[in-house]
Amino acid sequence: MKRERTGRCRAVAAAFVVIALVQFLQAGEYRVKMLSGENWWGLCNNFGRQMPFNETTDFRCDLRVSNYRHQSQSVLVSDHGRVLWCAEPVEAMIENGTIRLIADAGEIVLREDAGRTLAEAYRFASRTYFPPTGEVPDLLYFSAPQYNTWIELTYHQNEKDILAYAQSMLDHGLPPGVFMIDDTWQLDYGTWEFDPRRFSDPKGMVAKLHTMGFKVLLWMCPFVSMDSPTFRQIAWGINPDDAKGYPTKGGFLTAQTGGSAAPLPIAWWNGCSALLDFTHPNAIAWFNGQLDGLKRDFGVDGFKFDGGAVSLYSGAVETTGESTGALKPCAFDASVSAARQSALYGAFALKHKGSEYRNGFGFAGKPIVMRLHDKDHSWAALQRLVPDMLAAGFVGCPFICPDMVGGGYWQAFLPGAPFSEELFVRSAQVQALCPMMQFSASPWRCLSAANQRIVRDAVILRQKFAPMFVALAKKAAKDGEPIMRNLEYAYPGRGYAAIRDEFLMGEDLLVAPVVEKGATSRKVVIPPGTWKADDGTVFTGPTSVTVAAPLARLPHFTRVRAASAKNL
């Protein structure tokens, strides 16, 4: 009996220790001093190149007003096993070895009992604050490249050239995958009908793409042109085909002017438009009807959801529903934050399975496919790909796609624009062994025959590892761990925290792409274990080696397990 009471006392004492290590703060300001040698990751994957944050870092961001065109979450995890978390967006400042967080709402939580390593801290944060749903996105994203029509066709999307672009990929030996028809397939923003001047048989076009083996996505955004019948229909309840009008009206972000709710013109990259308010049932019902109709009538498989960034809702977060006469009032929160609006758009997108969503706040643990923001055609932009992809894993977004091969800025691919074939090839190699890979600029237009072969070989290499990537995606859906990992995550305490130009896919594939202009070799940190390089050389880590890396080579290494090592 005495022994039992002693055991209980120890358990109670241990519980009090844990409670003492868990610190909470209601909405407001919170500061935490970094430990000696401590490194942190998180907040937003746009800052991957600045991670890890440590005692020398001078950094500031405000997730309350922007997600910085990427994926953001108010979470920080450290290689000393500590976690900082807030469910709501925070302003974060790091200087002189101190992390300072400010929140307008929600609790700021510091957990010092999460573990002892980066991986333990992240796993704790994932299962405690943003557990995975267990649902995996469409596996075609991981088993084959994606193809986007934006750079080739820009604002001139049309049936003939779309089919030719798709066929050219197959003719050059690339496998079919997810195929995205980009902006201007539609009549207008919010008028989600195929433009008959450019598409004579859109249903037949989608059927042909299906026959080729592609799944077809249409570009989509939450904007509605303010001089369109669609705008009048949603804002004022005016139906041009029915003089009685709509039974309900409203669905845009509004400003209070003269006592009436006037839709706000929101500035974005294609001008000024009304922006759907996803707290408003009319907006959701109308948008769902549009997308369901496109799937039903034309056979499209999903959508590339663009827009919806926190910054687009910043300064325009006051929303008001209207009802008149016998109409039912619209029930929603009239003081929803910009970040919450962005999250609601993402939640809407998530219901349309098989789709891609580009940016927003609060998607940790969700089975949603995301892509890095468009980057320019430069070596500096290429050098950001790996750090930003790694950082996405630490904000709970394992299902991440790099930018388009060669960069997402279409101006770089115009005749006469500065263009580097070497850069395009190295970009394709970086993406080839990432969780996903997306083409937009056609290699068959941009590259010499020799460099076309190198890019094709990179895709062939990707297809070799595609079963592994599919398995990793399924695993991430269950356990929430990053698919793409830095070396510190897998091998703690060995001084790997600052390595940003190589990465692990799961546990058994080490990738060391070349991201320096003109480089024909590179240094590779080999972690503990036996690793077999793509040229057959076997290395035993931990060690550092310099490997040859001519333009045609993407250095990568597969782990040799103990049973297999005997046969080398």
C-alpha cells in the first residue's frame, strides 16, 4: 500500500512539473528568450532562406495582415524541443535572441515539454495543435508531373493551343498528370463560363484531355468584376432573367457608407474587383453552384484556386449581411479577421477535392495541395526553392509543390527576354525529386535539343521514385510529418541546422541539387549510415564529400540498409 501511494505521489509530482513547463498567455504580447545554441523554424515558408531563426536573427513579420503569398501558421518549433503556438495570426519579432509574439486573439502557448529535438518538437505540435485528417490529396500530384498553361498562353488561353500543349508533353515522352488551364478561359472574373470566342467545344476539349490521361483543373479566383451581370446578381439580388430578382442578396466584402452596405473594390493583380465574403451563405452557395456546374456540364476534375491571400482581406474585414422584408437574415460573424477570411476560402477550396490552393493562413494538417508563390527566372530565386519547401513542412503543409520549372514569371519567357537554359535545367532538377513538380514554360520551345534531353531525363528519374513519393504522401496524411525534410530533423545535434541546399525525402533519399550558376561540382554533407550515389559510389557517413555535378547530373543518394550493405 505504501509503495502504491509513493507511486501516485511521484505521478502527481511529475504532472505538476509538466504543467509548470506549459505557459499560456491570453491575447496580448509574449516574449521567450532563446536558449544557447537554439534554432527555430516556422511562421511562414516564405522565410525559409532566413531559417533557422537563432540568437543572431533580426526578423519581423505580421501574419495578422499578410501570409506573404505563401503558407503561414503561428507556430515555431526548436531543435531544443520547444514549441510556440497560437491558433490565431500573430505579429512576430526576433532580435537579440528574444522571440516576441503579439496576438489580437487566441492563446499564445509555450511548450517546453515537447521533447528534446526538432523532430520531437514538430511531432508534438502536429498531434497537439494541427493533427492530420488522415485524408491524402489526389495521388496523381505525387506520381506524375503537373502541367500548367499559364506561361505558354498567358492571357490568351484557347482550345487549340491547350490541346497542342498537352499533346507536346506526351510526344516528348513525359507522362500525363494534373493539367491546369489558367486564367482567361472564362468570360470574365465571376462569369465562370468558357469564352466561346476561344473555346468552340470545351466539353469535347476536356474529354480529349481525359483520353490523353490528364486530370483537368480550371483556374479560379474569389473575385467578381464589378461591371458585370454577375456582380449585380450577387450584390443587389438582380437577376437579368427574372424581374423579381433573387430571394437573397449580398456576398461581398462591404464598407459601411451612409448606412448601407456597399461592396468594396479590392485591388489585385488584374485590377479592382469585388471580393467574395466566405462568411456569407450567399457567396458560398453561389460559388458552389458555379463550380459544381463546371464539373457536371464539362467534366472538369477540380480547380486551381488563386487569390484569397490574407493581405487581400486586410483593411476590409468588416462584413455585413442584409435582409429585407420576409427574407431570412444572413447569419455570420460581422467582425471576422482577414486571416479567418483567407482560411474560410481555403476551407471552401478543400471541399472541391483534387484541387490546388496557393496561399493562406491556417492550413496546417489539412489535405490540401499547395504551390510556392511565383518566383522570377533568376539564380537567387532558384536558391530559395529548397529552403522554402523545407519551411512549408514546419508550418504543417507537407503536400507542397515548388514554383513552376524555370520560374513563374511569364515575362522571362518572351522573345528577347534574358533567359538561361542552364537555370531552367537546374530548376527542373531541383523539382524532379521534390514532392511535386510543375511545368508551365515548354522545354520544347525554350531549350536546345541537348538540354531537352536532360530535362526529360530528370522526369524519368522522378518517375523512378514516384512510388516512394506516393507512399510518403500517404504516410504524411496519417502522421503529419514533412515529406521533404532538412538534415537536422532526421539527424539532430550534428551541426546540420544551417544546411539549406540539400534535403531528405522521407528517410531513404538524400538530394543535393546544384543551384549555383556555372557550378560543375558541389559539396555534400553525408549523414550517418551507408549511402549509394547515383553514379554508384558508396559513402559511409557522417562525412562531407565533393562530387562532380555537370549539367546533366542531379546528385542524389539512396540509403543502403544493413541487409543490403552486405551485397555491395
